Amino acid sequence: MILGRCLARNARLYPDRVAVVDAAGRQRTYAELHARVNRLANALLAQGIGKGARLGVLDRNSIEYLEAYFAAGLIGAWLVPINFHLKPADIAYRLAHADAAGLIAGAEFVPTVRALGRELPPALAGRTWAVGGADGVPSYESLLAAGADAAPDVRVDPEDVLYLGYTSGTTGPSKGAMVSHRAIVVGYLYKALDYGLSDADVALCPGPFWHSAPRDFASLALYLGGTCVVTRGFEPREYLALVERHRVTYSFLVPTMLQMLIGLEDGACHDTSSLRVLISGGSPLPTAVKERVLARFGSILFEFYGATETRIITSIAPAELAQRRRSVGRPIRDVELRILDERGEAVPVGVPGEIYVRGPGLFSGYYKDAAATERGHRGDWFSLGDIGRLDADGYLYLVDRKADTIISAGENIYPNDVEEVLLAAPGVKEAAVIGIPDPTWGELVTAIVVPAPGAAPDPEALMAYCAARLPGYMKPRRIEFADALPRNESGKILRRVLREPYWRGAEAKI
């Protein structure tokens, strides 16, 4: 159960099989990929990045990203995937919080790294490598060329951390989830069983690899001995063309991507008959979108519920989708669910409560945050803070969130981060940020603003102000004004009261 070791087996069994190919046509056979990953692993060891050291990656999807992931696994280093949409200060925060000892950065992000300078961990001054080449920064290829082909001699155990995944937020709420080899490989095995995947499959997962699910489903193909198609990002027509060109058999897409695909007027021009498994996750898939996806692609759509901290929790198959509207399925193998009230007692069937999960895919805790780790647990049961209910047959339905997290296009957004920016804007006295239903994005980031006395802020100007200070996915898409915000006795803003008019009558409040 050690990520990276699978490549030795696959190189022995399928040396000439294409392991990974990108949209530009670059490819690696298993023999080539195995050798390159070994060289990178040995080169990192020579640089002092070994077991327990943190290796940051700041790049778009690439073959090199996957090489770094498997190489880190071979030597027991922790990969630290960095969201490239973040503002520079937030990138620096993650690298500093992780105590990063090395950084692999795409050439387009090297100027950001340079600008951060002393805000970065000192170790990165001599241990930053550029993918694609950048003046004044050692190249990724030069690093790799310095390593030996032989497998590195490092003892790695299944409970060792494989990667540090920052779950969401840009300031205080950000938490680094420590995810072990055991959790990842168990997740691979469950996915292969539930979706019927094998070494004959071709994967295309265009979501960013700094997200857990796209990276998991892409690297799963390499674990099994199949082929992984890598694209720098998601563009609907390019996606369909790649499916046709490479005869892709399975794909992970977030709901927004599926919405964009079915919205293409000429989408049926491409041959997608090779697809036999489409997997949706990241946020709930609206029923209307499910129906259109099934009509366009056939009965190949699966939906799952999970997170960085838990891996896959539940899954629902195509045949069940029509009969179980809004359900995200039943627990997968070896995973147990409990729905508890605020006293920690089980609720009756059909009654909403907080979802707790137990199983072999759970994470190893939050890095440097024992308090947050403890808050999420009741013994060996863990909660993400989501509210759900179970029906009599054990199917889970997501209802709401205990926290106020907004999920837009599969991205987790904490209102406090957006509110902090709004409260610093001219003409703003108070602000509350909520998510409201949206057919494309799942939830639309919406700000309710109380103007300062005598001020009349312009909504477009406020959105531009936020856009200059927040990642694109976090900025408000809609701004409304109010005379006051609802608060409880202690003065806390009642976001649920603000959300209620928008979600009234919705199938679920998530």
C-alpha cells in the first residue's frame, strides 16, 4: 500500500504501454515513467528532501505533476499541492505552514515565487525547480537528470503521510489534512471495485491536480496499469475531442463541467462511445443535470460523496439515480455512517442530523492543528460538518451544512474570507456572504452588504474590489444591499436566515 511501487510492477508487465499522454501529444511508456520517477526520487533525496520532508507543487496539470506525486510516495516525502488560483500571500502561507523543503513550479508561476521572496520558507531559495524552464531557476529536467534509475532505498510504511491537502479558505480556516498511503491506496481499490476499473482503462480527469479527486482518479489509472490522459485544464470541446482521440473509458468531472458539456449545441459531433464510466463529485449534482447527462451519454453516470479527509464515503450507480432523487448513494465497502443529533445520539430513519463516518480511508489529522482534529471526531468517528439523512434502505441524502461553507463549481469557499475583504471596501459597514442556488455553479457567491452611513457603494465597483483581492472563484458574483443583518443574542450574524428565502422550496439546501 505504498504509492509509487506500482510503477515497478507495471513497467515489468507493460513496459511499452503508454502510461500517460498529454493534450500536446507528449507521452511516457511505463518503462519510461518508472525510470523517470526513480530518477526524480533519488535526485530529491540528494537535495535533502527525504522521508517526512514537504515538497510543494505549484503548477497546472502535467505529466511532471504526476511524476512528482509518485516520486514523493517512493521516498516518504509529503506532497503539498498548491492551488494556483490563490493570491501570492496565500500561496506563501501554505508553503510556510507546511514547512516546505522544496518546490516544483510551473514556469508561469515562477514570477509569483520570485515576488514572494522572504515570505517563503528559507529552504526554497536553493530548492525550487521550474517545469518548462525559467531564467535563473534550475529546471525540473536538470533535477531529474541528476538522479539514478535504481529504486530509492527508503522504508515507507502505509501509515506514513503521502500528501498534505489544504482543504479550503485563504486565511484562518485553511487546514492541512494529512493523508496517508493507506488512505489513498484503499480508496484506489474501492473505486476500482465500485466502478469496474482495470488495467484496460483510459482515464481523463481535467480538474486541477491540487484538488484531491481529479488527482486521485487520474493516478488511479497508473496504479492499475492503464493510461492517463492529462490536460492543462477543462475546455468542453477539447475534452470531447480528447475522449474521441484517445478512446477514453472513464472520467471524473465536477457538476459545473457536466453542465458545460451538455450545454454545447454541437457536443454530439464527437464520438464518445468509448466512455463507460462518468463520475461526478465535488458538490451535489442537480437532478435536472443528471437527467440530461444520462440522456446525452447513456447510463454511465455515477455520483459519489467524499472529501480530502475521508476519501470516498458513498456512491450511487446509474440504475439507482432515477429511483433515488438527490441521493448520493450508500456507503462503500468497509465504510460506516451514523447520523447523530447535537447530543451525539443516533436519529431515526429519515430525520436529518450530522453525518459521521468511520472507515479505512480516513485521514491522519490536521497538520499543526490538534484542536481542529479533535473537534471533528467522536472517538474514531469523523464528521465533515455536513447534515444528511438516511432512508430505510441506507441511502444518504445531503440536506445542509453545519458550517457555512459555500460550494461553487466544486470549490469550497468560507464566507469569512470574502467578508474580510468586503469590510475593508469603501462605503461598507457590514457584510455577510452566502451561497444561493445556481444551475451552473451549484451555488453563487452572494454578498449582503449594509452600506456605511451616507454611502451608496456601487455593486460593480465592490465586485471589482473583491476580484483584485481574492481568487477568482471566491469573489462575489452578486451583491445585494440591506439596512441591517440578522443576528442572534450574542451578535453573531445568522446566515441561515439570509439563505432561507433563496433556498425555500429547493430539494436540498446544499
